[in-house]
Amino acid sequence: MSDQEKRYCPYCGHELPPGQVWYCPYCGSSLKNAKLTTGSATTGSPISGFDATPRSTRKRPIGVLVIGVLSILTGVVLLFLGAVMLAMRAMLTPSLLNQLNSQVLSTYGITVTYSEIMSYSLYMGVASLAMSVLMFMSAAGLLTMKRWGLVLSIIIAGFMTLSSLLYVVVLLDFVFIFIFLASLAILVYLVRSRAVFR
């Protein structure tokens, strides 16, 4: 390479300092296998073919798109669940609960008290609504390729991985194995894709 040529990061477009070969000091992206663009020192700009499009408008990876859509769908389900729980808490009376205990719940050998179901429905309703808001926020951050969206999504995926694992190990509820594997796969993918969020 001639001394008159400058090298540019293919991810953020900044000029790279001489000898910078492993990572971009501006966006942190790895340059190990990256194809660097070069330009003339007299013009101070890369040669034609360099993608000067801002990162926020570049095409997002298909995996990020899929996770963003899944986050939206999960947020809708949690929003519905939270609304149902809070509505049930508002509509359930002690006499109606007694009918449910005698007709349905006793079939499975389970009975609950009015105070128990009031506490449970309040907790689940508020938790579901809060989680749905977080899912919508993470989806918005992912789909716009924002760094905070990546961080929030990693936190949510980590929480889902740990909580579903606890359900499997402690409660022996093997239905949660699918949620555990899906959450773990999403967590690993997001961590490995962090370089594209700058």
C-alpha cells in the first residue's frame, strides 16, 4: 500500500490510524477479516464503492429482524395476559371463586383462597404488562440498530434463559425446555452480533 493511501473502517467510515489492523478505534468493530477501503491522501475520502450510508439506515442482519419481530409478538402476548389477569382480579368475587373451586379446581385436587388469587393475579398482571413494555422497547431498539436496544435485548434474553432453566430444574416443568433453548440461542446470537450495533 502506498504512503499516499488512507485506510477506512468498512463499518463506520472513519479513517484508520497507521498500523491499526485489529479493530477500529472509533466504533470498536473487529477488522481481522474485514475488507478495508482505501482512498487518496490528497482527497481525504475513500475511493468509489465505499458505503458512506449511516449505520442507522444500513440493512440490518436477518437474525436481528427475526428477533425484533419475535419481541413484538411476545410483547403482544404479554400485554394480553396482563390485561386478562388484571381484569380477572377486578371481576372475581369470593362467591364466584367458591363455584370455581367446587366445579373445576377440585377436579385436579387444587383449591385456592380469595386472597391468594388476588395477590397472584395482581403480581402476574403487573409483571406481564411491565415485561411487554420492555419487549416493545427492545424490539424498537433492535429494528433501528441502536446499541441500547442490543443491551436491553441481551438482558431480557439472559433473564428468560435463567428463569426458564429454574422452571425446568426446580419445578420439573419440561415445557420450559423449549423456552430455555430459544432464549439461550437468542442470547448467544445477540452477543456475537454486538459489533454491528454502533
